[in-house]
Amino acid sequence: MAITAQEVNKLRQMTGAGMMDCKKALTEAEGDFEKAIDILRKKGQKVSASRADRETKEGVVVTHVSEDGTKGTILSLTCETDFVAKNEEFGAFANTLLNLAVENGATSKEAIMALPIEGITVAEKIVEMTGKIGEKIDVSHFETVSAEAVVPYIHSNGKLGVLVGLTNTNGADVEEAGKDVAMQIAAMNPVAVDKDGVDASTIEREIEVGKEQARAEGKPEEMLEKIAMGKLNKFYKENTLLSQQFVKDSSKTIAQYLDGVSKGLTVAAFKRISIG
């Protein structure tokens, strides 16, 4: 019997299996969806569907920096349990996906999922791995950073990673400074490089919160705006990277620390990925 594209897509949505696998299973099952699912289960495909609503709060973060040090890539592969996350094969698979993304110039998670691996797509390979391991697996985050110098950092638990891109290096060795700043980002989780990088909705929210706090303290209405702006400036100081106090030396901001390493040295961009 003829199997329609709509039927194939329906089975794919139900199981997470690849298009060709779904078509073959439906053909073999003569259009019976339950039989087709049973056929796919033999390959572990149904496991992906049955675990689709599970949360993946464990996993690993891996990074890659180009040979010239100007482009960094960071990826998180997540799973359900710490036991799987610490499995050597799982970690190797994360690095395989990262290297595949780098080699093919992928710029998004969707692009990675469509890449070929061992004769199938990455998306299909993940379903296959899900069936083999028995847990939901997902590429949860994928980011890139380009700058004059990109420095990576992976926290000791393997579940937190940072890429920091430095600019105005003036030929200086900035590896150590980059590590210091990356660890700052890991610990303090800034929302942006500086106040110019804070999105408008966050600024609006902080102003409104500041006004409400001042109003609750009984401050006069005509003073609320000024008080809220003062609170906003405090927010910038505590939550934007360059204005934060340097964890290793609280007498300096990150901006001052970097300028002391090399005049004009600063952060162009950063990415922070944390699992759990």
C-alpha cells in the first residue's frame, strides 16, 4: 500500500525517528501505526518518544577554540542522570558533535541536528543513542564567540563552561587574564558585558522594581524616578561584567583589571552555559 508523507510525518512526530525509518516501518506494518511503532522499538526509537517529556538536568559542556585563537565554540549535551553524564562514551559523543559542528561551520543547534554522522543525521543519531542508553539526550545549547583572542573555561564539575572574547590585546599574552575573566563570568553570571548590552525589557523591569521599592518605603512620588535610576546604576555595577568587582581583587573592577594587564584590553563578548 502507498504510504503518504503525512502519515510518515505523523509517525516521526510520535517517535522522533528519522523519515526513512518511519516510512520503512509503516510500509512493513501496512499502515498500522501501532505495529510500526513496535517495529521502531526494536531499534530503540520508541524510547525517544516515551522520554520526550523528561527533563535533562545532567550532562557535559565542551569547548573548542580555533588554532589562531580567534573563534570559540561551546556546546552542552544533556541527559537525565549524573551516571550517564559521567560515562566516557557520553563525553566522547559530546566532543564528536562539537568537532562536527566546527568542521562544518554550524551556527545553530538546528544546523548541528541536520549534519550527517555515520550515514544518518545527528538528530537520528541522538535518537539512536537515546535508545541505547535509555535516557533522553539533547543538545541543549550551542554558541560561538569571535574576537581577537578567545579563551575557554570549563568548571571542575564539567557542567559549566564559558567562552570569553577579548579585544585590544595589542599583541599581549592574554591567556591568564582571559581565564580570570572566564572564571569571574562562571561565578558571578553577569547579564551583559556592560550597560549598553542590557536589553530594554530588563532595564524597564529594574526601573519599575526600583520605583515600587521606593514607594513601599514611603518616598514621595516626585523622587521615585531619581531613586529608581540610582538603583538601576547599582544593578549595572553588580550585574554587568566590566563594572563588577574582580573576585580575585575587590579593589578593582574587571575593566580596571584588564586595563592593568594591557592598556585598553577589554571584553568584546562572552557566552556562559550551565547545566542544571
